[in-house]
Amino acid sequence: MKLSIISKLESLQERHIELETMLSDSSVIFNQERFRILSREYSQLITISQYFDKWKKNQEDIKNSRDMMNDDEMRDIAQEELKALYKINNYLEKKLHLFLLPKNQDDQHNCYLEIRAGTGGNEAAIFAGDLFRMYSRYADSQCWKVEIMNAHEGESGGYKEIITKVIGKGAYGRLKFESGGHRVQRVPDTESQGRIHTSSCTIAVMPELPEIERSVININQLKIDTFRSSGAGGQHVNTTDSAIRITHLPTGIVVECQDERSQHKNKAKALSVLAARIHNAEKIRCQQTTALTRRNLLGSGDRSDRHRTYNFPQGRITDHRIQLTIYRLEEVMEGKLDVLIKPITQEYQADQLAALSAEQDE
């Protein structure tokens, strides 16, 4: 392990010891806000400190085994020990490197999941409905809640557009790689000659911002319109101007919400989605100008992205970003998404580690 990384780990461990002392101080204990902040930092450092202790102990064992190599009678035993110790060492160093990766504070937040039908007409809308069902089932498996913010149904089923809020700890961190273009290849129900059609949907996943960050939106830069809700929802929803459309004039971003009976509630939801979209647009702009971004595994939700293909005749899914192909389409459509999420998360971490190593070499 590089000396610069060891130095960083030593400073973190010293901070962990310092926090331990501070948290036992009565003046800190009786200051609830300070105690809460320090406790959170302590809990973040305790695991990395424990792993660093294991790594240092392992380094001592490696040194002792190397010394044993000078003894002819102990050489064979020492070689076997070293083999096992080097394996442990590789594991510990990998874990420690992961701990040092920059943390995205948004990862722990709820998120907005937007699915829009692209090319393919009615079949694209039906596919959007299939994707919504897939993500809903995945959310159920994670004990998350899915709340529909706005939806426009397709003529033959599914959705032309559906915007949902996924509520659960770590929802954004788990789903953020789903942004981008999703393509389906299958025989539509309306196809009489059995020909395979290709349709597409785009997905955008954005973190829900805390209210303190939403307040930066200048109300004078918004155009707010009200209109009558359409679709299912009962007599009240369809006969009053409770639906809200908000246009952010500087960026041209438009958000609609008509799910609630209350105009006030629809406005609050729309502002929340708007804040997330503005934040997401700014983040994408920064990513495009960052030199260290080697590959953009975090999709923008743009129609030009082609991140994943669902081939129904062959039961195959391909993630084009990491050249991953699996033949478990039926399972995935039932919400078992971890077979896709975990590999791309690991690839993303590998890219971050490469960037970290490059920085340390400079």
C-alpha cells in the first residue's frame, strides 16, 4: 500500500481515538447537538479504524513469516503462511481503499424515478409500464415505498410517462445507475406476423433534496399554472383545477403534478421534483467538465443513452456500459435487479479506485 494512503489512514485513526476521548467528556455529553455530530463522525470511522488495525497486525505477521524463511526447517511452513497472509492482505487493502473513496451524500436519500416512453409508440408505453412494475417489485424487496407523483397512461396500456418517488434509506445510491436509455426487443401483442420490434424508454433517477436545499429556487423565476386533472382519481380530482404545472424560466424545465386532490399538495410535490431536476442538470454539467471522469456509468436519462437492452425472445439482458450479458430476463422483470446493480456498482468503484491511485501518483 502506498505511503500516502497509509498516512491518510493513520490520520483517520488518530481522529477516531480523539473522538473517543471527546465523547466521554461530560461537557460534550450534555451538549446534545455536538454529541450527535461527533457520534455520527465516530461511527463512520470505527470500521475503517478496525480494518486498519487488522492490516497492521497482518503486516507484522508477514514480516515474521519472512524472517522464518531464513530457517531451513521452517521454510515450507513459512511459505504456506505467507501465501495465506498475502491473500488476507489483498482483501484488507481492497476494503481500506473502498473506505477512502469519496462518499456521495445523495446516496442515502430518497429518489425520484422518472420513466418515459421513447420510440415505439404503444409498445414503448407498455414497456414503460413493465419497467415501472419491475422497479416497484424491487422496491418491495427492499422494504421501500413507491409514491406516484404524476402519470400519463398509454392508449394500449402502460405509461407515456410516470414519475414516482422512491422512499427508503439508500434508494438513490442503489438505483442511480438505472438512469439512461432502456431498449426492448420482443414481439408485441399487436404483431400478427410474429416480427420482433425494438422500442425504447428513458429513465432518470434523481436524489430527493432536503428542504434546506430546495429553498434556493427563486420563486420569481417560476411560472405556475393550474389545470384540471385528467384520468382516474374520482369526481373531485377531475372537476377542479387542482393540477399544477411549474416552469423554471431560466432552464425551461417543466414539472407537472396532478396526483393529489389538493392544489397545495400538488404544488409542494412539483417543487420538490423541480429542485431534484435542477440539481441533476447541474450535476451532469459538472460531470461533463470533470477531467477525471473516465466513463460516465451514471446515466443522464438522455434519449441518446443506450445503457441496457432487454431481449425477450432469447431471455437476455445486456448492460452495454460494462459489457455484461445475463440470461435471467424473467427474474429481473420480477424485480430481482441486484444481478445488474451489483456488477455495475463494483465497476464504478473500480473506476473510482483507479482515479484515486492516479491522484496519489501525481
